Amino acid sequence: MKKQLRFKESQDYSEQQNGLPKAFLHNPKYRDMSVNTRYLYMIFTLRMTESQNKGWIDDDGNMYISFIQMKI
């Protein structure tokens, strides 16, 4: 079973202010990660900042995002 990534209210995410961790660019571990995957991660981390500001946090301290898919 794959471990789920959880974003906690109490953690500091200052390295992700632009949404894209520097590790994605410099760490060989992420060399094979697609551009689309990096972009999606960036969108989610930027939305996470909004979740912190709006207090969208469950009873366990996990932040959640609201994301509406737009039809094109």
C-alpha cells in the first residue's frame, strides 16, 4: 500500500512559496518525474497555502483543498 502524503497545519512549507521545490530541479531522485507531474504538484502546493489562510483543516490537523475542474 502506498503511503499517502499529508500536509499538516503545523509544518513549515516556506521552501515551496513558488509551489515548486528546488529538489525537483536538482535532485537526481526526481529526474524521471514528468513536467505534468511537477506542474500538478505546484498547483496543489499553491492551493495548500490558500487552505492554511482559510482554515481548511480537518480534526486531525490535515489540510485539504477545494479544487473545481473546469470544462474546456
